[in-house]
Amino acid sequence: MIVAVYTTIGAEEMARIVSAFDVGALVSAKGIAEGVSNSNWLIETEGTGNGPLRFILTMYESRVDAADLPFFLGLLDHLAAKGCPVPRTIHDRDNRAFGLHEGKALALIEFLPGVSVSDPTPQQAKAVGAALAKVHLAAESYQASRANGMDLEAWKGLFGDCGREGLASIHPALGQTIADELVYLEANWPADLPRGVIHADLFPDNVLLRGDEVSGLIDFYFACTDIIAYDVAVTHAAWCFSTDGQRFDPALSRALLAGYQAVRPLSSEELAALPILARGAAMRFIATRAYDWLHTPGDALVTRKDPMAFARRLAFYAEPGNAGLFADGL
């Protein structure tokens, strides 16, 4: 049997799925445990005459609506055509970008070389900032749009599904911290900043690097139309702290922001809003991590991620003495 994160597919059935694409016969399929929202396999096929080929097969689970797939997959092809380092979608023999398996949508995506880093250098962070800015500029001509399904209202819903007792089981003070922060963010969230298509989830494991160069930006399945500077804040929260959120790295912060600014300079209004946008970014990942911490099936091949790692980031961003770090880092 071939095991993925949430869904199990037998070898014969996997071969049948892959045969719908003009990529050669299936050689191997390996479940990828890093995914949280989808089931993913690393696929190798015989290819079609130039040697073996590798792909990522994704089955979309609870957080991805199949109705959104034309937006996500079309965005990949649009950005790839604009020269951004993103994977192309592989259309099947009927030119469809995705299909269905037992009621769940699935797609085959180009495999890109490179590795994800857990301890990035400033040069790598600078390259990531520049790559993110290039995506924002390239996406300006993408005609489709999608509302952010992980906005403040969604955070409220996820926290409500966790319940006070569930949040207290993660940390006794977490429920009150969340309640207070939701009130603050709802009252202060910026309304008039530039908007566009954003990645919204650019963690180190969604970036492939070859040395100091970005070779791939992947996992666009939270991409949406929202405040562009919010994407900068999400990426800052994801890249500029130790994994557990205990340590902030000012060198990574400066490099990431400098890389972004060199390609798409932030306006004074965007810079001024980054502290609150970063607090929102921290809350977004507390919400999804807390929900997953309490609701991930026990037999799922997935590593749950600690919500407190982002509660610590939230505390850092909310500290008045840190409000100037974005401007100071430039």
C-alpha cells in the first residue's frame, strides 16, 4: 500500500490515476508527511522517452474547496509563464488541470529541484523576499480573484471550534490571549492598503533553495486576493524566528525586507501597517495550528505543529518596543 497524509491509495489504483496523464508508467509513489491540509505523494514515472520524470500528486482534503482549484492551478501556470520559480500544472490527456478520485479532487504538479531549509541564512532570506515581490508584481495581471478563506472571521470560527477547554489544554492563558487580540485586531485592521493576489503561507518548507537562490515557491493553496503587505508580514513571521518562536533574528528580518523592497518598494502606509499585519499573521497560524492540534486524526501521517510557537511571535509583535522593527530594518 502507498500511504499519504490522510488518504490511502493502493498501488494499482495509483498507477491508474497516473495513467490519465501523458507522463509514462508509474515507477514509484511515496507519501509526503510534511503536508497538513492535503495529501501529497512524490511520484516517479518512466517518462515519455527522455528518462524518468518526477512530479507531486496532491489530493485536496478538508481545507481546499475543489471550486477554488481553477484559481490556484491557473495562478501557478500564470506565474510560471511570467518567469517566477513556481511549478507548472500537468494537464491530463483531456487537458484538465485536475480530476476526481472517490469524490476528492487531485492534481499532478511539476517537481522542482531544491531543498527547504530549517536554518536560513540572511542571503537566503533576502532571495525569498525578492522572489515574493516578483510574485506580487507578476500576479498583477492575473485576472482571477479569490477571497481569503483564512481571514479574521475564519480565525474566530476556528477558535470557536477549539473551545475554551481545548485552548486551555494547549496553554492555560491561550484562550484569554486570543480573545483580547481578536478585539484589538477587529478594531484596528487596515482597510485601505494595496490589494492583490498573495501566497499567504510562504513558510520555509514552501520554498525550495539551491544554495542562496530560490528554485521553487510551492503550495499556493491558501493563495487569495488580500492586502499585499499582509503577505510580507506572514513571510516575516514564518522566516525571522526560531521554529519554536522563542528567538527573533534581526539579521533575517533586515535581509528579507531588503530583498522585497529592492523589487517592490513598500509604501509608507504599508510599512506603518506591518506591525499590526504581523500580529494578524501570528493569529492566523495560532488558529489553524490550534485547530489541527485538537482535531488531526490519530492515524494521520502528519506532524502536528505547536500553536504556542506563533503565540510567542504574537507576543513579540504586540510588544510596543518592537513596533519599529520593520522601519528600523530597512
